[in-house]
Amino acid sequence: MKISKATTNDIPELCGLLTILFTQEEEFKPDFKKQAEGLRNIIENPSAGCILKAEADGRIIGMVNLLFTISTFTGGKVAVLEDMVVLPEQRGTGTGAKILEAAKNTAKEEGCRRITLLTDGNNLLAQKFYKKHGFERSDMVAMRYFY
């Protein structure tokens, strides 16, 4: 397995992974056009973030995206980890752990002082996974405003 930064050529396969993710999440519905636009915006703007992909046997088997911003609490750059997904048949093989470790290393190399992520409140497997890899639960509540 190889982990590297995604390119615009990877967008169709990455959209397939996002469709899997958004189908299992309660609040989201897949939309190929919007997903492709979002991926392109991140890939073409490295200061905004990066997308890491895991490849095996010539296909993308997992991905994660990191978005960068500045935190007044930390006094510097931080990352938001979003859209981590591994193909269902690849789960339990260590792929997720390797992608997450690569994301943590990338954020550190970028000078980030913290990584924040959101997961569904009822996704106990994901919460256990992230906790196993050093993430701590926060009492903060996510809220959104859509236009």
C-alpha cells in the first residue's frame, strides 16, 4: 500500500469513496458534482488543505482530507480532519490506521498544533478507532448554518 497526496486525476475515485461515506452518515447525502468541486478546490489550493489517498493494486482504497485554518486558542495553524473513509472490503486491514498516521504526520509537517475531527454521535466504532490513535473526546457541540 502506498499513501500519497491526491491529484485532480483521482477525483472520480475519491468521489466514489465519498459516496460510501456519505451514504453511511446520517446528515449527508452523496452529490457527485458537489463532491468533485470540493475535492478540486482542496487539491488545487494546498494552503487550504490536502487530501491523502491510500492505493493498492492500482486503485484507491482509502482517503482522508485535512483542512487548514488558524486557531486563536493555539496561536497558530490547526487542521480539521474530514472525510476519512476506507473501502468496506479493506476495513480491518490496517489501512485506516496508516492513513490516519499519515494525516497526523502531514499536519505536523505543515506546522499544525492541533487536529480536530467530527464523527457521528452514534458511530461508536469510529470513536473507538480515533481514541485508540490518541484523539480525545470533546464536550463541544457541532452546530451549522447553511446558506
